[in-house]
Amino acid sequence: MRRIRRLLILSGWPGSCTPCRPTSQDQVLEVATGPGYVAMGFAAVAREVVGVDLTAAPLAIAEQRRQEQGLHNVRFQLADASRSAICGRRV
């Protein structure tokens, strides 16, 4: 049985992007998802994708696009990642 990896993607943060190749067993968290383009791209290959952002307006766009594309393994949440402990550390 393959172990589930949890991948953290920090969109738009300099130096935060390292190449990763999620599989159908992986979970992805995208911080600063905006309208969700990156999150929905990962949805094609990952088991589950969560996109978080600080502002509601782009999340509404992301949710509308998610519904239009019929994606069921992606969700979007309003959150301030700078106040959250993710992967055991402050972002």
C-alpha cells in the first residue's frame, strides 16, 4: 500500500515553488490560491486538493470554475495562512 503524501504549495511566494509530481494518492494544499488555477490543475492528478486564500472574491471565482468543470476533489476555503500552523510550522 502506498503512503499518502501531503504537498504544500505556496503560490506566488518567491522561492517557494519546487518541482513536485503529485499522484492519485496525494493531497495538495495550495496557499494563496486566488481564483484556483493552480489548485484545479493539481486536481487532475491528486487525490484531494484544498486551496486557501485570504480574500473571498477570488475564492468565489474559484468555486464557480470548480462547479463549471465538475471537479469533486477540490475545495476552497477562506483562511489566513500566516496565522495557521501548517505542517508543524508557521507560514
